[in-house]
Amino acid sequence: MSVIRIRAGNGGTETRARRIDVRLKDHEYAVHVGSGARRLLPAVLDELGVGRVAVVSSAREPELPDPGVPFTVVPALDGERHKTLASVETYCRAFVEAGLTRSDAVIACGGGTTTDTVGLAAALYHRGIKVVHLPTTLLAQVDASVGGKTAVNLPEGKNLVGAYWQPSAVLCDTDFLHTLPRRELLSGYGEIARCAFIGAGDLRGLDLTEQIVASITLKASVVARDERDQGPRHILNYGHTLGHAIERATDYAWRHGEAVAVGTVFAG
């Protein structure tokens, strides 16, 4: 793990972002965690060599830096009710309109449902184009945006249609979390608590950034050993069996992290 220093503009204040590398057999990418991490976006896109991007973001998301390449903003369809194949089609058609090719990229800025759905759209569009995640909720930062699982729901159940499609980078800007409603923060803490049960250690007493880093570091190590969920990665589903059932039974009135928290206690 390393620390990346970011300077905002000429004479701007310097911030520090922690870097966690996710090393897979055929792919490697970095997760940056810290205040101001979103400002790494132009450098990340330059390193990836993309010529154009589509930025999928909802109107309520904070302003992003100029990506440094031509870009189109696509409105995000957020929430579990929009985590559908219809939304994937909507995104892919927007990518066509934006003129994206296989050498371009998609930026997913939002919560876990956005990174899941946009990630699947990126996996399918032109049989796969690069995606960079900028998760804006605690739950998305500690879990949904890392690991390459993308999926949407069917009426018969949650996450039944999906693909493994690893991001090219993940920028977890903790400044996004300052305006989260309390319920969204608690939902994210449900996933952090689950990480403590499966090997992240005692996370109590750490500040939130360190809890996020510890959770991502654990997940990165598990995914590196078992990208396709053949065995060891099953541990990341701890608490999710009952958790997903609660979500579906309540028609997603329960947040994902809330349901996982209950599922984690049940599994324990």
C-alpha cells in the first residue's frame, strides 16, 4: 500500500490518498482512498489512454473535475428499482449516442446500484470497455465498487443477471461521505461490520478512512485469490444469504447494508 499526494490546482492544498492495488491473474488496478481522491481522475484517464468518456452521474452528485478528454454526461438511474436490464439498455444506447468505442471509457459516479448497473453496461457494450468507479456512498466505497461483480435484479430475485468485469480504477473520495444521510452511513457500516467478521480484524477505534482501507484491503486479497467465486471468495458473501432475502421480501425498503448487518448477526 502506498500514499499518493494530490495538489489541487496552482497553489492548492495538498491531500493524501491511500492506494490499494488489486492484482489479478490477467488484470491489475488501483483503488485510491482519501479526501480529494476524485481529483486523480484526469491522470487516471490519461494513463489509460482513453480518448472519450461517458460520465454516468445523478444530478445530486458533487461536481467532478474536468476529465481532461471529451466527455458526455449521462443521467444515472439510481436505486434498486432501476437496477434492471432496461437500465443497462438505456446506458448502452447513451454510450452509442456519445460515440464511445472500445478504446474509450465509462465513469460511474454514484452508489452501489449505480456502480453495479453501469459496470454491467460497460461489460456488455462492445463486448467490454473500460470503467472507472467513483463511489459516492460508504457502502459502495467499502464493497460494491471493488471486485468486479456487476449485476442487475429480476422480479424473481436480486443480482440474477450479471458478469465479472473489473474496473480500470476506483477513486474513493471520502469527501463524498460528508453529506450522506445517517441511514446511508449506517448501511455502509453494515458492510464494514461484516468485514470485521471475516478477517479484517477489530475495526473499532479506527477513523472512517482507515476502516474503508481495511475493508478494501481484505476484499482485494480475497478477490486476488478467487476472482470468479469458485471457493475462497464465498467468504465475501457472509451475511448476504439472509440479507438478500430481507431486501427482496421488503421490496428493497431495507437498504442493502441494513439487511447485510442482520444477515451477519444471523450467520455469526
